[in-house]
Amino acid sequence: MRTDNRKVKNTVVSIYFILIVFAILFLTVFKSLDFLKDEIFFVLIGLFIVLVVFHSIAGYFEYDSDGSKIIVLNKGLLLTEYINYRERKLEFDRSELAGYKIKNFIIYKSLVLLVKKSNGKSIKERFNVTLVKKRKLKYVKQSLRKNLKENLKRKQG
């Protein structure tokens, strides 16, 4: 099964644009108003914090379980064609999957994968799945659950 959240990119770019326009608008409007000169700093800090939080949750997610390997990819949404930043890629055999968990915080969702390598070491990787639709996340869970059942049967039999 293969899934991703590439359709969300236009929405993210629009939100970035709106936040930047609000920052410029607040800067020009508050400079012209005398009674709000002291608060302009706090408003800009607030917009900056909102921008940083939004930047941390906005990410591209791709899951591919076709073939003998499972590939999970996370990367940033902006400037990824030019600068490869915030990329996290995990590629492993189906038989190496030891567990998974989806953690749901208030404004952030993450997929935690536990992979047991052939040398006995375990790797725990986190992936940002905040902007993945519920339906697609359900398909990812089904695929991982099916893979875990197959691994359990293989160990027992």
C-alpha cells in the first residue's frame, strides 16, 4: 500500500502566506495607531510563535509497503525542491517491524515505529503525521497491523 499527504501542500503555503500578510498588516497598522505602540512587539512575537509552531507541524509524509521493504518518509513542505531539509527516511524489511504506536497530542500527531535489526539492535523512529487525513492514517495502521501479525505467525511457526 502506498499513501502520502501531498494534497495538503497548497493549504500549508496559503496559511504561511496569510500569517506573513498578517504580520506585515499588524506592523503597518499598529505603527499608525498611537495607543497601541507598546503592544506591537507582543503581537509580532505572538505571530512569530504561531509561525514556528505551524512550521513544526507542517510536514510531508509518505508510506510505502509495496514490495519486500517498508519505506516511511517525512520531510518539510516548503522549499523541498531546492533544499532537502527536515528529511527523515526509514527503509526496512517487513520482517524487522517489531511494533508501532500513533501518539496524538493536542496539535501534533506522530507515528512511532520500532524496528528490530538483524544484529539485535532496536531502532525507534518518530514521524510527523499531523496533516495526514484520518482515512489514510487508518490505512497505514491496517498495513502495519497486518505486517505485525505476519511477523508473529512467522516467529511461532
